[in-house]
Amino acid sequence: MQITRNRILGLIGLLFFIGYALSVWWSNEPKPLEPEIYGTNDSEHVIGYATTSALINTMDTLLTKPGGWLANDVMPPSVMMDNMPAFEFGALEQTRDLALIMRKEFSRSQSQSTADQDLLAAHSKLNISHTSWLVPSAEGEYKEAIKLLKLYRAKISDPQNSQAQFYARADNLNEWLKEVQKRLGSISQRLSASVGQDRLNTDLAGDSAARQSTPGFASSEIKTSWWKVDDVFYESRGSAWALLNFMKAVEVDFADVLEKKNAEVSLRQIIRELEATQETVWSPMVLNGSGFGLVANHSLVMANYISRANAAVIDLTNLLSQG
């Protein structure tokens, strides 16, 4: 009886060790991707190929990394993991934003033109819940989206196909950057809330005639739950990782636009700040010290890089808006 009990305890310990080892391995974050460039000759590349490839490769990396897509797993050890699923969700949000702009802006010449059907379907499939595990599963829909994006990439790479296009214009790029600004601004606020802040209500500032549906408080205390601090941190890292992949690709496809506006340095500054968000976290856990306390606050460090990247995005938007 004692031997049987020891064997059961030993088996439980072995399973726990295997699960822990798997969770550590599966928690390794993917490295930033380099832009994939296709050229019709030595001096010319297909406009839109790098950006579309960045979108494809970002999603493919999330699906094929160690452990695969973990956000919808219902079995241990992944069901007990939260850092990598948060990373996946942050990257997915940036992917959805770019897919939306590609459908609405990059692939259309003007407001009256029709949307590319492959991009339309791909964007729809990317919007399935990231935690869906039954039919249809998140992985299945995302793989279908990748196939549709590859079809679109093949069409814009075909010189004989003039129907599918990718328009690299300053106004199109600005529309995506506006989405990036909103996303980064939200991320920065959530990271800063790790220490708690008494924020004034500025919802209607700047417009004396502005109204809102229900009354708001003059100020409010905003603080991230201690249990959610690491989730917000890793969601921010995932978002910055995906955005870094996209910015590198945009630098290729919009090179002429950026050169004309003398905005190459502004984009490189965004890339530099985003690269800083991907530095190795040496601490075994995300620390949440007070602003000027003895213990570090990783969320505030991340918020600094995100805010600096957002400021650079605003500067780039202003440059592109100039004649």
C-alpha cells in the first residue's frame, strides 16, 4: 500500500515537472521578424509585398511557435498559463488593425472603389474570438485567414493582374498610423495604471458644446488589479512585437513616400523604441513597485517605451500630413 502511494506521488511529481518544463519552453517569446521582400528585378520590389508578408508571417509565427496557439487551450499546462496567451492577444489586436486598414485603405484607390474579397474574408476570420476552441476553432480560422492573405499577395505580385492593388500613399499610411496611435495610447494608460492614478476627467475637454450620454465623475481612481499586472505587461509586449514587424515592412513598401516627406528618421525612431520593448526580462516575475520605490516597476518601464513610440508616431503623422 505504501509502495503504491509513493508511486502515485512520484507520478504526480513527474507530471508536474513535465508540465512546468513545457510551460517554460512555451513561454519563450518569438523574436522580431525581418521584412520579406520580393523583387521583380534587382532594383524594384512589388509594392505591398513586404507589408502583406509581415501580416502573414506574424500570424504564422503565433500559430507555429512552441506550443502553438495557447489562448484557447483547455488542457494543462497551457490552461494555467496566462503570460503567453496575453502576448498572443496583444499581437492579434495589432494584426486585426492592420488587416482592417489593408481592406479599407491600402487595397483601395478611392472611397468609391470596392474592397478586395480575399482581404475582406481574411479580416472577418481574424476577428473570431481568440479563446474559441470548438468549431470553428481560433487556429482554424486564423490559418484560413493566412491562406486568403497569401492569395492577395499572389495577386499583387502578378504583373498581369491589375485588379488587385496595394497603394502606398501618404494618406493611406496616415490612416493606419491613426489606429496605431489609439492602440498605443490605450496600452500606455493601462500600463501606467499599475501604480494607481487619480485621473481628471478630460472626456469633453476642448469643446464647450460637447455632451455625453451619462454624467461622469470629475476624477477617478484607476489602478490595475495586482492579478492582472503581468497580463497587461505581456499583452503590451505582444502588441509591440507585432507592430515592430509591421513598421519594418512599412519602411520598405512606403520608402518613396517617406523619402519625399523626409520622414525616414521618424519611422526609424519608432522602430528603435519598439525594439527596446522586446529586451529580455531577467526577473522571474513582473515586478510592480511604486513609482519611486525600492522595487522596480516593469510596467512603468514598458509604458515609457510605448509612450515614446507613440510620440514618434504622432510626429510621423504630422510629417505625412504636410504638403
